[in-house]
Amino acid sequence: MQFGIFTVGDVTRDPTTGTTPTERERIRAMVRYARHAEEVGLDVFSTGEHHNPPFVPSSPTTLLGHIAGLTDRIVLSTSTTLITTNDPVKIAEDFAMLQHLAGPERVDLMLGRGNTGPVYPWFGQDPADSVALTVENYQLLRRLWDSDVVDWKGRFRSPLQGFTSTPRPVDGVAPFVWHGSIRTPEVAEIAAYFGDGFFANNIFWPPSHYTRLINLYRQRFEHYGHGPAAHATVGLGGQFFMRPNSQDAWDEFRPYFDEAPVYGHGPTMEDFTERTPLTVGSPQQVIDRTLTFREHFGDYQRQLFLVDHAGLPEKTVLEQLDLLGGILPELRAGFEALRPAGVPSDPPTHAERVARQAARPEPVAV
């Protein structure tokens, strides 16, 4: 099973010191987190995409390409690539380029609609078209990756005639795609139809909220003939703050929780940890809570944690990564001990997908 971290790249004031990092400091800190994630044994580093303050990751493949040159094995991904407002041609080109630079086994991406309505007009789109944009743009993206020459006509961009996206995907196989959603069944349907992965952020709401979408995805994955529902590729988000002593974790994290842009000035930390997967406490408490996720969602293949938000200082984030690295063996062993035989423990690799494509029968001429 893959474990990793994701960042939303927020530039947030530290409520305990009153200091706010510069954009450059925040960006360079994210690079250090990716490198340290690899050092402590994590499998994945993932970045969001935002085009509005207080967030800085507006160019994910630039960030990931830089990290690729500083690391050796960690998988580089996105925790949202905006399928609604990015041109599918540019997505196809950017991630194929990243494949060539980092190596195809180290690159995948997560597509999503994003959670910032004003971004649509900034890129010439209407938020009312978000679902239609998601469907059409992904159909075009798949064509651009899977076909050497593309003719295309749709609603939302100028037609393409005899167009070839360059560079071509490595070995003719595009990066593995996850589709992320917290409320849109059409996204689960798209993921199932194409046999892609489905990612549930699993941060803000009770597990029951995400269970509906994951179950829908699994059912439709089997319906479309990709294999048993239990074999569908599922990823989850999550977040924690831990210290060796549980009370120390609560005392230290509380001011960051209370001021956090995403949930500050709302529910108490006690209420939020009870109702959502946020875990604040000791390493053993994080292990125990995380291992319960499969009780809600079934066996899954990727677990990403948000650890660098809410103004937490760099030193603290690096310490959180050290603690996470320390419990990784128990997390891996715990999940694998419960996984039924035959259920994949990891997302499909590039090599597996190349072999699968090579085994497909050639179309019969008529």
C-alpha cells in the first residue's frame, strides 16, 4: 500500500509567532517536505493546484519536475489538476513531459473540479458548466494520450484537426489517472468507465459522506468489466498531528486548528476530530485510527496525509514526517494483514499497464 503526503500550498500566518512565510519560503519548504518524505520512506508526494491567494502551487508540473531532479524514487502526483479550467492539450503535454523527465513509474495525477468558483471566469469558463467541462475535457485528454493523431470538435475549445500532442507518453501509456471528488457522482462514473482510480479527500466530513461515492465507483467499475468491485483502485486523504505524548499534541496543535483557513473559527477541535478523520494524539492513536478507514471504505491502495497547512512551521512539519516515517511499518503491516488475497495492494504500475496494453487483441478489419 502506498503512503504519502499532499500539500495545498497555503501561505498562512503562524498563530503562535505572528509570522507569515513569503511565497518563496513556502514554495521552497514544499520542496524540502517532498525530499524528506522520500528520506523517511514515504511513497508519494502530491501537490494541489490553486490560482488564488493564499495558495501558491499554480504550476504543479513545474514544482514536480524540480522535485524529480532532487529525489530518486518517490512518486510525484497532484492532489488536484483542474480538468475544468486547464486546456486538455496542455495537461497532456505537461504530464507526458514529466513522465520523460522523472521516469514513468514515478508520475501520476489526480483530476478534479477544484473548490474555488471564481477560477472559472479567470480562465474563460462558466462554473455552471463544471460537470460538462469535466466530462468533455477528460474525453479529449484521453484521446490526446491514446491516439497519435487527433481530430476533435466539442463545446468548450476550438476544434483540432490532425493534431499530435508532444511528447508522446512513455511506451505509449499515459500516466495513471485518479479522479478526485467529494460530492459529484459523475466524477465517480467517469473514473469507473475508464478504469481509472478514484480518490476521496476524506478530510472535512464524516466517513459516511465519502462512502456513497466510493461504493458507486466500485459498483460501476465492475459494471464496465474492469474486474471485481473490490479490485477497484481507491485512494484516501487524511490528516493528523502527533506527538509522543497525546496531550502535548492537543496543546500544540490547538492554536493552529483554531486559526486554520479551512476550518478555523468553526467547530471545536474535539468535535472535529470526533466527526471527521482528523487524528490528534500519539503515534499509536494515529495508527489505530488510520487502520479503521478500511472498515468504512474497503481495502484501498493509497493513503495521503495533509501535514503542512494552517501555518505550521517548517521544523514542526519535518518532525511530523519523522513521526509518520516511524509508524509506517506498522501501518503497512496492519493494512496488509487485513487485505484479502487477490485484492491489489498498490495502484497499477506503468509496467503492468504497458503489459496490459500489449496483451489487448488488435482490432479486426472489416
